[in-house]
Amino acid sequence: MNQLVLLTQIEEVPTELGEPDCKLVEPFILNDDHTLTPWLIDCTSQNTFMIHSDKILTLAEPKPTLIEKYQKLIK
């Protein structure tokens, strides 16, 4: 919806109707130069976020090089 590409671990969470049902763990923004920046770093130090699944437009498996970069950042 906002043109951001996030690289994150995602978990479906059972909830009551109307509550956020997806948990984003360690989300990072994929920048145009293929660097990764923690999502919402200017707003919070949290590393997990709850969102509604209807806000997720596309899910895809990232390239191995991006997975490697991501894994180095979250260790």
C-alpha cells in the first residue's frame, strides 16, 4: 500500500475477529540500493509488530543473497 518492501519473518497468530492476525518478527526495509534498514527504527525499539493480514499485498521468497544479509543483521 505504501510501496515499501519488507524483509521479515512472519507468523500467523490466532486472534479474535478484527484484531491483527500476523506477527512481523525483525522486519527490515529493502532500500533501493539493496541495503536493509530496520523498519520503524525512528519510532520504536521494538522488533516485533502485529498487523492485519489484509495489509499484506504480496508474499515472496527472497533471493539467497538477501537472506544472508538479513540473517547477519538479526544475529
